[in-house]
Amino acid sequence: MLPEKVEQMLNDQIQKEFYSAYLYLSMSAYLEEKNLKGYAHWFKIQAQEERDHALIIYNYVWAAGGRVKLQAIQQPPVEFDGVEGVLTETLAHEQYVTQSINEIVEAAMEARDLKTVQMLQWFIEEQVEEEDNARNNIDQYRLFGTDPKGLFMLDREMGQRVYTVPAPLANAN
Ligand code: FEO
């Protein structure tokens, strides 16, 4: 069984992760339209990862004896303030997700729900990586992306990103 409050927060987090997928896919569409196919590819993979995050929590809620209740996903923005706008919004969104994960950890600790605390360790580490990637993308863009040749090279590099199944899903049945 899961403490009621923790179960609710995990269900809310499933919604936030699916929204993240939707937001990043919308960023991908925006970048595709700007003909930045490498950046569009990077954000499409980011969207896949977010869907994976939702599924990791989805699987966990059932495994822990809780009940998944899916919620509506709001429409993401469709316009952004150029590439830099996309990248800075990504960092802000990841910081928001980190905060949200931290709040669930706090609630789970308060309820002495150690299995949820343990499950969320993976997310805490993942958020460090997510924020680091977001910051690196901003730094690289500011250094090279404002020049057309630099942007061309960066876009090619972003296009090299390869999707890998995250460990908790790879190990799931
Ligand atoms: Fe699911 Fe980007 O955090």
C-alpha cells in the first residue's frame, strides 16, 4: 500500500512527466519548423525520455499496491522565443520538476514510506543530469549558436543524440 498523500503526489507526477513529454515535443515541432532538424531530434528524444519517466512511476504505483489515475494533460505553448528561449524554458521546467520530485521525497519520508523514497533516488540523480544537460545546451548556444556557421555545427551535434531505455524501464517486465 501507498500512503494516500504519496499516491496522489505520484499520480500528479505522472501527469507532470507526460506534460513534460508534450512540452518537449512541442519544442521539437517549433524547431523543426525553423529547419533546425538536429535540435528538433534532440527534443524529440527528450520527449521520449519524459514519457519513460511517467511510465516508471506508473509501473511503480501499481507494484507498490496503489492505483494509477491518469489526469488531463494541458496544451503546451506552441511558440517560443527562438532557440535560446527554448533552452532557457527547458532549464526552468527541469528545475520545476526537480522541486516537484523533492516534495514527493519529503512527503514519503514524513509518511515513513521508504520504498517510495528509494524509488525516487533514481529520479533525484536523473534530475541532476537533466539540469546539467539543460545548462550545457544554453552555454553552448550562447558560445556558438548566434553565428550561422556555429549554429549549423551545433545543430549537427544535437542531431547525434541516441535514445536509450532508462534502467528502471529496461529492467521492467
Ligand atoms: Fe522527467 Fe526532465 O524530468
